Amino acid sequence: MNTPVISATGLWTPPNSISNKELVDSYNVWADNWNREREADIAAGLLEPKTHSSVEFIEKASGIKSRYVMDKTGVLDPDIMAPRIAERPNEQISVLAEIAVKAAKDALERAGRKPEDVDAVICAASNMQRAYPAMAVEIQDALGCGGFAFDMNVACSSATFGIQTAADFVRSGSAKSVLMVNPEICSGHLNFTDRDSHFIFGDVATAVLVEDVSIAPVGHWKILGTKLKTQFSNNIRNNFGFLNRAAPEGIDAPDKLFVQEGRKVFKEVVPMVATMIGEQLGELNIAPTDLRRMWLHQANANMNRLISSKVLGREATDEESPTVLDTYANTSSAGSIIAFHKYSGDFKPGDRGLICSFGAGYSAGTVFVEKTA
Ligand code: COA
């Protein structure tokens, strides 16, 4: 039987960052304009005025201080409040594929792997830019990989679901070297005029190379165990899709972008994830104290604090549960992979850690790893 391991990871970060202050200032101008334009209706009690967003609230409620985005100008323009990314002709690489290729090249280089040695590409992300052809096939072509490629979407848990899928391919012998990429242009599905959520997301791309141990580079990561779980919930939802054009309401309603019941998500997902981690630690016979680090999904700092305390029985240190939320915000499926990529270089052979994601679906995934010599 083949043995899947993680050979390397890759990261691509957009050049533009938006601070909470910049985001809040533009939201507040937009809100003032909105109120002014509806002054009469607001005065007549027909409409509630929009209230200002606040930098202090955002940082306290989420831990987010800034986010990277593909387009800063459109997002911060009170008359636009959305990224503006030009459509490209079909002959040109699409933007989502382009950023995935950048992260993929980083991972391949770190593993000393040539693209032609890769025999499967999985594009696992929340925000696919089109219906078909699959993003993964375009990424496979742009890199020059062999084998097969396909897309999968399990929202914020896409990367852990992608890692288990890749590991299963390696185990069964369907592929030996699987490139799993997570290009996330979350700014495209975020409603920047919604005060409750305008601060949540950022853009990024990550990549994970899962390979058979026989070809993996030195210093790879053993996969000790993976587990996936889903449980239907409407509390995080995005109704955007091609059937919208068939619906009388069209595509412009706010539910065609990201919407959530943040409080409910917090309350329901924390115990679901903490229980899942605890159970799998038991199954794998790993004591929580044997985990040097948890690279948790990056949605909310308070949520991660609670999950790690439930697992460890005490509050985790920043080293045990690192955050990238402060600079990247929530990057959907890529969050736990960015944390793993940036905060794993100090691991010694035998050190163990956990990559864990959770999000819409609900969905949750765990990948327990151990550094090798
Ligand atoms: N600026 C200022 N105040 C704001 C605000 C903003 N941008 N957004 C909301 N508020 C206000 C609310 O109006 C509310 O005021 P009220 O008490 O007078 O009604 C108050 O702040 C608390 O709002 P609430 O939405 O309950 O905040 P919260 O503490 O639950 O934090 C989230 C909101 C979204 C950060 C938090 O619930 C969360 O992260 N949940 C999990 C989300 C998640 O993981 N989602 C997965 C996405 S993939």
C-alpha cells in the first residue's frame, strides 16, 4: 500500500492590503451617502438609517486588523464597494488559475518537483470563478502537469477535504503526486455594504503537494490521520449560481453574496470542531499535550481561542495556535494552510501538529501531521 505524505506547501499573497481604518472610513462614507439619499424615508420612519462601522469592534469581535485583496481601489470607493477585476479573454489565463499557479509553483519549488511529475491537480476552494471548464484543468495545463484535474468546493473546509482526497488517491495508487490548490478571491463574494460582515474576508492562494512517501523530499510531513465531517446548516450561505438568471429576482439580491448568522455559527461550530478533534486524538492515541501546534481555520480569533482551550484544557499560547487572521483576515479554505505554511519551519523531526478547518456546510476537517527528518 502506498503512503501519502505532505511534501511541501506554497503561498501567494496579493500585493494590496487594506487596514480596518481604510475599510471602515469608506464604509462610513457609503453609509452617510445612503442615509442622505433616503433622508425623507428615514425621517418618515420607513427606513432604518445605516449606522457607522467601527475599527475597535472589528478587531475585538474578530481579531482582524487588515486583509489582502486583488483590487483595493474598487473595494474602497464608496460609489463601488466591490473589487473591480477585468474579465479576460478565453485565450488568457483566468485570474483564479493565475494565482493558484503562483502558489503551486512555490510548493513545487520547495519540494524540488517538476510540474510534469505531478499526476493529479485538485482545485479546492469556496469561490470558483466559473462553472466550467474546471479551474483545476486550466491550472494543470498552465503548469504543464500530467494526469487528471478537477474542482471541489467544501467552502472553508475545502483544503482539508482536498488533502484527504489527495491522500486517498495516493493510497489507492490512482496518483503518486497530487497538487491541491486553494485560490480564494473572497472579496468577490463579500458584501462590502453589509456592516456585520464587510470586514471578514481577504484574498490569497495556497497549495499543498501530497505525494507517495517513495518520491517525497526529505523533511516531508507524515499524515497521521485525517477526518472529515459535514452537517447541513443555512447559517453560512451564498446563493449565487447560474439558476439566479432563471429566477424572477435576478442576481442582485444580497443573498447572492456571503451571508451568515455569525453568533449561531460561533456557538454551533466551536463544540462540533472541539469534539471532532478530541475524538480523533483518542482514535490516533495522541495526547493533546503531544501536539506542538494547531493550525486552525482562520475565521475568528475568539473562536480559535475557545476551540484550542477545549482541546488543551487551558488557553493555547500564540505559538501553539498561531494566527494569520490579523493580517490576512478570513481567507476561507486557505486560512489553516497559510498558518501551516508560515508557522511550521521550526518543527523538529517527530514534532506533531494539527491542520484543522471548519466553515459553511457546516463542514470540518482535521489532518494530523508529523515532521520527518
Ligand atoms: N462595527 C460596529 N459594530 C458592529 C459591526 C461593525 N462593523 N458589526 C456589528 N456590530 C454591532 C452589532 O450591531 C451588535 O450591536 P447590538 O448589540 O447593539 O445589536 C454588536 O456589534 C454585536 O454584533 P454581533 O454580530 O453579535 O457580534 P459578534 O460578537 O457575534 O461578532 C462575528 C460577529 C461575525 C465576528 C462573529 O460572530 C463570528 O466571527 N462568528 C463566526 C463566524 C464564522 O466563523 N464564519 C465562518 C465564515 S466562513
